[in-house]
Amino acid sequence: MSTPEVKQAEVKQPTAAVQAAAFELRERVPSDWEISATGDDTIYARNNVTGKVFEGAMEDFNKSLRGQ
């Protein structure tokens, strides 16, 4: 009796970083974002629901959350 082949689950990487684009409505919930500072006024943010990644200025992130 042969051992069945075990396949590893595919791990999806976050989508490419988004810069200064308005987020979709479902991505505008501030509590769904995990945000880390990466430098002077620069952040790395990942949406825990959609997996979208933002990397850029805090001001641009705030505008995207407002849909601007």
C-alpha cells in the first residue's frame, strides 16, 4: 500500500504595495489595519481582512481611508 502524496497549502503573499489610491469601501475600516512605522512619516500597513498592503506616507494612508 503506497502512502498518499501530501500537498502543502499555498501561502499567498500580500498584494503589491499600494500607494496613494483610494481604498475600496470594505477596506476603509481603520480597525482592520495593522500599521507599523517604517521611518519619518512613512508607514507599512496591512489590511487583516483583504490582505491589501499600503506602504507610504501617513497622510496618503489617511486620504485613502477617507476614499480620496
